Amino acid sequence: MAPSQQQRLLYAGQVLTKNLQHALLSPDKLRSELRLKGHCSFDEVFAAILEPTGSWAVITKGEVQGLLLMAASAVGCESML
């Protein structure tokens, strides 16, 4: 069931159980949707968001790391990472 607004179901690698319950989804359904997106483990994913349309947005930890490196590089702070 798609929510009326975006529903963050996994964030920083942690399953948000209350949000899953609110969206009427099980951890197994979340795992299944992530597999369909090509991710075998919760450990690979930084965030999973269920959109109001029923589509899923998945942001991997690798994508987040890449963005952090780009931002650090842009301000000359690569050594801080």
C-alpha cells in the first residue's frame, strides 16, 4: 500500500520499524523490494523511501560516500574524510 506522502523505511542502514508498520509492510517485503532494485543486503543501502506513487527510491551507501567525497573535494577538505 502506497502512503499519502513519502515514507522513509530504512535510514542510515537501519530499518525504521514504526514507518514499516505505518506503511503496512513487513521487513521481508522491504528486503524483497531492495532485491528487485539490485541490492542483496540492508548493509548496502543508506536509505529506502516509499513514494506516494508506490515507487521506491533507494540510495546506496556508495552513492552517499561519493557525494561526500565530491563535496569535500569542492571545498578542499578531502583529508577530513
